[in-house]
Amino acid sequence: MNLTIIHEFMIRHLQNDATGHDVLHIDRVEKIAERIARAEGIDEYGLQIIRAAVYLHDVIDEKVTHSVEQTIDDVRHVLKSAEAHDEEIEIIMDIILNMSYSKNIEQKKTLTHLGQIVQDADRIDALGAIGIARTFYYAGSKGSAIYDATPPIPADELTESKYRQNTSAINHFYEKLLLLKDTMNTVTGKKLADERTELMKHFLTSFDAEISGEC
Ligand code: ADP
Ligand code: NI
């Protein structure tokens, strides 16, 4: 499989993104996925599948493309032109079509071991200092508030369509980001998620104190 062709395809699709699903997000997720994969004993063949899925996972996202169906066809086409075998294409498509948070809200999808690693890596990049930065950047790009008087939607009342409604950046922490650590698939992913969640909790504590005038 020619990963360079897939990487170049990804750059063409994400180079103008201004929602935090950009090329630098892909670079970070690739590094995290590689780290988790090594700890999980994944071989070079598995790592190739992981890299391809990391490159392609946000290209087909409705936040990034106007036509999800067309882009799915384009992704299959680029994988063929990169000489991926049919079974490799199916493994990669299965990962990128089923890994997202929004698609797992109402019914949890079963992922392969390689898919679980890509999902953990993508979720780690939503947490910690970079996760805080991405959340405010995303909210700004959508015209959402930093915070408002609307209470966050409790986890058991969240649906895919409610998740997509423009919630404030601060509510996004309670509706998604603080819950991610309990969805990790791998030991390494869980450890990184726990550390990054602690940092976000400190941030939210200071944030609440500041906006309520306590400090
Ligand atoms: P997934 O692709 O797993 O469904 P998203 O693409 O919705 O996840 O989220 C990726 C990142 O984009 C989030 O971790 C967050 O930083 C940002 N984001 C998504 N939705 C919101 C939102 N409503 N408010 C603020 N940030 C958001
Ligand atoms: Ni992503």
C-alpha cells in the first residue's frame, strides 16, 4: 500500500479546514496511534492499516465534506490507486465509518483491534491542553458561545442530533470531553486520557471561579 498517495489525498482535503480537523490534527493522531500500537504489539503491517485510517478518518466527516457519500467513493478510489488490497480497503473503511463519537452515541459500534487504537488516538487529541484549544477553536468557527446559561445535556439524554446542535464550548466538556476517558479501548489510551482529563478538570475549576467572580 502506497501511504504517500493516501497522505497527499488527505492534505488536499484538510489543508483549508478551520475547525480543528486539520493536517496538524492528523499528524498528532498518527504519533499517538503509533505509540499505542507499539504498546499493543502491533506489527508493521497493522501499523500501515492504522496510518491509512488515521489519514482518512476525518476526510469523510460531515463537518469537513459537503458530500459524505461522494467522499466515501473518493476514499475507496484513492485506496485502490494506492494499491491497497480489497480486504485492506474493507478493514480501513470499517474503521473510519464506525469510529466517531457521534456515530457511537446511540449504539456502540464494534471495532477491530486496529480500529480501537485509531479511535483511542483520535479521542486523546480531543483531550488535555490541545483538546481545550480545539474546543474553543471549533466553537468559534461555528459561532457558538464560550459559555451560556443552558445546562449541559446529561449523557443518558444525548442523541446524535442533539450532539450536533450548537452547544457552548464549556458545555461540550460536560457532554463529551469529560466522558471520553471511560470509553478508551487500550491501557495506554486510558492512561493518557486520565492524565489529560485531570488537566481539563483543573481548567474548568479555574474557569468557573473566574466567571463567578470568586478570583
Ligand atoms: P467525532 O469525529 O469523534 O464525532 P467531533 O469531530 O464531533 O468528534 O469532535 C472533534 C473535536 O471537535 C472535539 O473533540 C472538539 O474539540 C471539537 N468539537 C466538536 N463538537 C464541538 C462542539 N459542539 N463545541 C466545541 N467543540 C466541538
Ligand atoms: Ni479526528
